[in-house]
Amino acid sequence: MSDTKQILNFIIKEKSQGNSFQELNVQMKIMMKGVNVKGILDGNISEELAHTLTEKLKQIAKEFDVDLQKMEYMDADLRGYF
């Protein structure tokens, strides 16, 4: 799984806290910031775009108060949950 997809999944997981309605809400908020959530989740992004999106998602994580440092402590099997 790409770093971009892992970061996106982590932001969604942290903000939604397991609530499926909130998952959709978070995805919409990210889309409103100019990120093609479906494209990332489907794996339909180029390498060049992936780097740009990764940086954008890191900025969004800061805005959403999501600590990406926690990703390092997640079990590798849980990272691919979404």
C-alpha cells in the first residue's frame, strides 16, 4: 500500500473513530480540500501525483489535529484495514 493511501486511511480512521457516517464526512472534508479520495483509495494515482498528494495529506492531518507520528506505532496489518 502506498504511503499516500496509508496516510489517507489513518486520517479517516483517527477522525471517524469507527463511525461509518463520520468516515464519509471526513472523506468529504478532504475532497473539499482538493484531494481525490476515491482515486487514492482505488490506487489510481501516478507516482508524481502521489508525492504531491502525500504532502497535501500531511497538511490536512495538521489541520485536522491528527498526529501522523502514531502511524509508526500501528501494526502493519492494521494499516491496510480500509
